[in-house]
Amino acid sequence: MKIDVTQLTIGMYVTELDRPWTETSFLFQGFRIRQQQEIRLLAQVCTHVWVDSRRSVGVKQQVIENHAQSPELQPIVAKVEFNQEMQQASPVWHKAHEESLRLLDAVRLGQELDVAAVKAVVSECVQSILRNPAAMLWLARIKNSDHYTAEHSLRVSILAIALGRELGLAEYQLEQVGVCGMLHDVGKIKVPNEILNKPGALTAEELRIMQSHANEGRRLLMSNQQVTPATVDVAYSHHERLDGKGYPRGLDAPKIPYFAKIIAVVDAYDAINSDRVYSKGKSSLESLRILLEAVNSHFDEEIVGHFVRLIGIYPAGEIVELSNGEVGIIIGCSTTSKLKPKIMRVLNANKKTCEERVIDLATTSVDANGKPLRVKEVHGSGAFGIDIDAYRRKGLLIPAHV
């Protein structure tokens, strides 16, 4: 239906604009209106839009969704500043990183898991995220391809805790879901490396062996009396799908444990966002887009919605190319203009190293030639040969507005 922007209401699904999407700040081509601010933004650039009535949400359903999204309407305020929390979070992250390596080595050697040690480091991660999640989320961007499985489990744990905080989970539940994240993939130790890291497509038999890690994880964790049933359930069920087409049991939505639904979202995001032997990691924006496309088939819509808001369209640490060809690293976004990030320029238009300079797109709308300045494209980690962690170590990447 063609709708005048003055007639738009929350719940309508916008499919087309009266101008190209690329000429606007909307990055997702097609979305459901969830708040009045989106209507105001549409009114600034459009006279009318096209709405898909089949994908729009009725009033009763919208009341439910508004209730579910209350954290967005009343943001959870960080208790301490980013720089202060980073001083505490950094040693906690390193301790958790060592523990993630140690626990997989224990499984590989047939030793019993030290679940108490896992719970201890997860508890410290929870406390850091409760003070200010930005520090842990920033540290979780540190990636070493040589330790993918261990670091992936740690990142899933951190992301799950931060997401659980957004979802309103109690502190003890945050600790539970954090442990679930740390241990969700222990079964992969039983999968041969040549299958885990195979560059090409897996054969039917190799796929069966890969998928067996869910059963292997369940078996390993059930043999340890310190492991809770919830942790076993997540290891067993995090590859189930809402439409019943997942594995290993083909459970449908009502039968999948809630924590497994949370882990499924952050597990998929980190896997898509990370470099592997067989694929280059996609940008955070593209990773979120893939999650959104799989809502209600693979993933729970409410959980994905909260996760998108947690990560943000332009998370700190992403590499972006500007409309004038310059390249920079996102260091934050204004709370009032999340579509116009603050960027530290590191490459000039010729993609050569240049003097670092902060560009705030919320206040800088044109480049040196007077042409409109905006984000042209978001790139994955390592794009243009940029080592983000090197800039972080030099103290140049302090996320803003966190």
C-alpha cells in the first residue's frame, strides 16, 4: 500500500521509499516501524512510502512488542565510565581467555572439567558487564584465528551475558547463561580438525560428524556433576531452529530452552563475524542483517531485536569507508544520532596511511570539497590491512559515548 508519511503508525512494515534507500540513512531496506523516531526520520526524507500490510503488526501484538522493548525506551545506564571499567575488565578478560584455553585442553586430554574455575571467571565477567558492558564488548573484538574455538566460546559467553542484561535477566541467570556460552561448544573437541577447518564444502558424512558435536557436548557435560542441567541443554540444543529444521532432535520453538535460543543468536553472530579458514568474517552490519533475515525460522525475533540494539548499527571497532573514499575506525555514536557515527580516519582517499583524525558525522555533513559525507560501506575486520588491535594498544581507540 502506498502511504503518506503522515499516516504512518508503529507496527507498519515499510518495504519501499519514494527515493533510493542509498540516498537515506536507513541501512536496512525494509523494516517494521517500532518507535516514533523512525517515523520522524522517514518524514525528513520522504513524502510517501509503500507498506506491506501482511508483514505489519496489529495493535494487540504491538502492545506486547512495546513491552518487550522497554529497555530501548528506558536505556540501562552504565554505572561507571568506559575508561574506568576497562582497567578492571582487561585483567578479567585475560583470565577468562586463559580459562577458555585451559578447559578445552582438559577435554582434549580426557581430564575432568574444572567447572568451578569456569563459574568464577564468568562471575567476574558478569560484574564487569553490569558496571559497563562496553568494556567487555570491546575486548571481545580481540580475535586470534589460531585459538578460534576457545575464543569463540569466550566471546559467546560475553555476548550472551550482555544480551541477557538487555533482556532483563537476573544476575544469577546472567552467570548461568555465561557458563552456557563458555561450554556450549565443548563437543567440537571430538570433531577432527580436518573437518572443523575444511576449506571446501563438507560431504554428507563429514556434516554428520560435525553435527555430532551437540551430542558429544551433552555426553561430556552430563558426566560432570558440577554442570547444571541448563548448561547441558544449551550444549545439546543450540543448533535447533524455531521451524523445527535444526539438529540434533529437530525441536520446534516451544521445545527449545530459552538459554539455547539466546546462545543460538550470539553463536551465529560471532561465527559469521569472524575469520575462518574457509571464509572471511563479514562486517557486524552484514552479520546482523543475516540474523534478521533468519528471524522466526532460525532465531527468536525478540531476542534478535534486543541483540541488534545491543550491538548497534555502527559498533565501535568496525572499519568503514566514507563517501569520499577515506577509511576509518568507528569509535562510537552519539546517543541521539546512532546512524551518524564518530570515526577515527586512518587511511586517505587513496587508501594510504595518513594522520589520524576524528570525524564526527553527527556534526560534519560535508567533506573538504563540500560534498555530502556519509558512510559508504562497512567492512569486516582486517579490511584494507588495518590492524584494529594495534590502534587499541596505542590508546587511540577509546569508544565515545559509552
